[in-house]
Amino acid sequence: MPDMTNYPVIQFADKTSNFNKRRKGLQINEYLVIAYCDAKEEAGSPIKIYKICTGLPVIDVIFSRAADASQVAEWISNIFGEFFPIWDKYPEADIFGMVKWTVPDGIRKYEAINLLSQKQTIDDPEKELTFIYDEAERYVSRWTYEHLG
């Protein structure tokens, strides 16, 4: 379980609605923040991972614990983090799609983030991320067979 005191608290503009609400969240790195995604903003409220530059969720997955959200945010950063600076100039860029064709094992990484995005909630990140990455390998094998013979 990550030590949540290692993450600074920041304010960012939540742009998931027309209100541009200011939210407090735990900054994972220069590009990602985890924060409550409802009006209560109290323990037990749902949590999402947001892009700081756009104020929109990176993936539309809900977490019940900040530690789980931070673990998944760190996982995303470890895989895609070297591409995050693209968001400085192009905040809406689909870096996940770019990675698909530009890095070793990119198709698997792309499929993994897509599978992760299809989840509605994540309760056991370690178990689910392992499953997602293994499942992504099956997608790659199927994709390679169908497109490359």
C-alpha cells in the first residue's frame, strides 16, 4: 500500500461539468492527480485519476480508496509517463494511441489501457492490473494473427 503522505495536495480545475469547480487532490506527478469526483469530497467518496492540464479523467474508472487510485496512476505513469510532456503542447493528445505504434510492446500497452478504461471500478489494483496486462497479451496475439497472418 502506497504511503499517501508522499503526495502533495494541490488544487486543479475539474472540468467534468460546466462549472469548472476547483478541487483538491493528491498530485501523483506533474501530469496526474487523484481526487474525489463527487460534491462531498470526503472519505468514502468515489475517486478518479485526472489529467491536471485538462481537468478531465485520464480513464473513467472509479476507485473507493485513494491508495488504489494512486497505485493505478503510478502504473499508468510507469508505462506512458515519458509521453506525458506531449500534453504540455497538445493537452487533448491521445498519448495512449501514440504509444501503440512507437514503443516496444506498444500494442500490449495500448490494449492494457483500453481494458483498464472499460472497468467501472477497481477494488484490488494489483490483482486486476496483472489480469489486465495478461489479457492485453491475448489481444495482441489475436490482433497479430488477424492482421499479419
